[in-house]
Amino acid sequence: MVIIQRRVIIAEQLWWAVSPHITVPNAELYRVHRIFRRADNSAMTAPLSEDDIYRTSSQYRLWFFSPENLAAQRAKTRELAIERARHNATQSTAACEYLTAEEELRLVQRYCEQIRTTSDHFKWPITLKATAVQYLKRFYTSNSCITYPPKEIYKTVLFLACKAEGTHMTLSEYARRISTEKESILAPEYKVMQALRFTLEVKHAYRGLKGVLMELLNMAAGTNGEGYKSKMMELALPPKDNRTPWRSASSGSLDQQLLNDRIQAAYAAARTCLDAPALLTDVYFLYTPSQILFAALHVADEPLVAFYLDTKLPATSELRPKILSAIHACAAIMAAFSNGTVMSKDERALLEEKLELCRDSTTRDLVKKHANAKVGNVDDEEERAKRRKMEREKHMKEGDDLFGATLSSSNGLKG
């Protein structure tokens, strides 16, 4: 019975570690809790390969792609944007050169970096910063820089993230802090919400990483009684290309304090990896939060995270190669990232000059469009067509209500 209870505890710890800050209804959480509490050995020892609850989230349903699907979605978005821009082009802009797909991606990445630096400057929570970055990246899966330049969108997504993550401030205060007009923040807001499909929750890896830290410290202290402490003392040193700043003592032997220092250093390096490398690449579109956090630890201290995963994934598990493959692939993307690849301010200025010549003319003044929409004046041809269609349908319905439904031929009188 003690062995079964211990397996229950380990299974529950792994679930919380690989399921970062998942919010579910109490009934659903209770259902999952009961699954972990089943007393048969097969349920207790079966490894957890994927988080079923995460797969029911809007993040998985709407914003999880394969690399091929993500590239195809972006290509389709860009193609439609260029087609619309050409349709609305004036004679002077008809022959302009549009941004390449690579230039669009780099420009969006540059404004993701702008969100990071702005959030760090105001000392806003890291989850707010990460949420705002994901809003911007999600927006540009269905919209192009040619239609909506990022410099007009990033302030709005940052304001939305402030509201979504509970950093409450008035619009006036936010506009004052970032030195911009209130109208320019509000103008794209509804369009951003549409692009986000009105789903504002973003699941991150930070709480899961904190859970792994706590469990590793408990293992190092020997409080779990599983003999993990002695095994951790014998771990290989981190390779030189790992990001952890920790290095062993000159004597080569470890004590409790050095082991704790190693764990804390790996945590700090992984948290840094979850900042720029995770936020400025596509890993949030390609991997789950749990895979991202273990990939960050892999980049930080490979032997340490390998030991931790060995305690959770039996060597005989059929799913182990697949799980480790996903973690290693994600780690490779983050390890390959360099801050030097982010566009400089001078490069951004040149690219925005080019964008200004080829952008869609119908979205050039979002503030004016927003003001017109509030008073019922619409200057967009597409919007006018939609409104005319709605008015026609309304008039037809009113006519039916007044004179009755149209008689079908089967009910008509034969002459």
C-alpha cells in the first residue's frame, strides 16, 4: 500500500510539473485527480506522455502548429495581404516592392523584442511580457505587416496583456507611461481581439519550471527517501556549451550546498532561456509548455534534467523516445537563438520606410477608421459591402413580417 501511495505522489508531482498553471473547472480538476488516485498498478506506473487537459485548451486548439502548417498559414496570410494591397494601391504605389516573408518575420520579432524591453523597463511581471509577445505573434499568423504594421499594433497588445494578466491601470496612465495617444491604443483593439479569436489566456512554462526546481531541491535534500541524493552527487558536470554558470569545486567533490547551487543555477539559466530564446522564436507554436520548460532546462544543464526525466520516464517506456525527441528538438531551436539575430533600430527604420511605400492604403489611418466606426460612418469598401448586405437582409425580413411569407409554387392557385 505504501508503494502505491508513493507512486500516486510521484504521478501527481509529474502532472503538476508538466502541466504548468493549467486552469480548469473544479469538476474537471476533480476528475483528473481521481484518475491519478486509482489504486491499480497499471494506472500508477503508466508514464504521462501528453497533457490531456492542455489538449482541450484554446492554446492547443487554435495556436498549435506543425512547422509545415505554420509556414503555410503565414504564406497564405502574406499572399492575401499583397493581393488586397495591390487592389487598393494608387498609381504611385502600384509598382512598389513588398516586404519579403523573411523581412516580415524579422520585423515582428523586432517588435516582440520591443515589448520585452518595455516590460522590463517598467518592471512588469514576466508572465505579462510573455503574454504580450504571444499576442503579437498570434496576431501575425492571420494578419500581415503589409496590412497592419507592427509599430501600430504592439502597444495595443501590451495593453491587452496588462488587463489579461491583472496588472491594472487606466488607459490614461498606460498611454502616459509609453508616451503615446490613447486613441492609437484603442483603435486596433477590436481587430486584435478578432485575430486572437477572443481567447486571451496564454499558458506559460514558468510555474512548471518552479515546480521542477522545488522537486529537485527535495531530491537533493533526501526528503523523499528514494536515494536520489547520492545519485545526484554522482552526476556528470554540465557540458561547456550549457548555459548554467555553475562550476564544481576544484576538488571535484560535491556537498549539499554545491548541489543546491547547481540546481539553483540551472533554474536561473532555464528561466533566462524562457525569456528571449523562447519568446523570440516559434517554440510556443510548435511545443507544449511542459516540453518548453524541459527544453530550457536541457539548454541550462543537460545532465541534471536527464537525471530528472529518468526518474519520471522508465527506460522501457515506448513513449520515452518520442518525448525526449520533442524536448531535444525544442532545445535545439532555443540554443541556436542569438540576440545578434534580432533586427537593429537602424535596420528597422530602413525596413519601415520600405513598408510605408507598399502598405495597404485602407488601413493607413486606424484612428480615423475607429472614430468613424463608433459614429456609424464606414470608409472601408469591404465594410460598406457587409453593411449593405445586412441592410438588404433586414429589409427583406421586414417585408416578410409586414406582408407575410412568400407563397411557394406548390401553394399557388393554378390558373
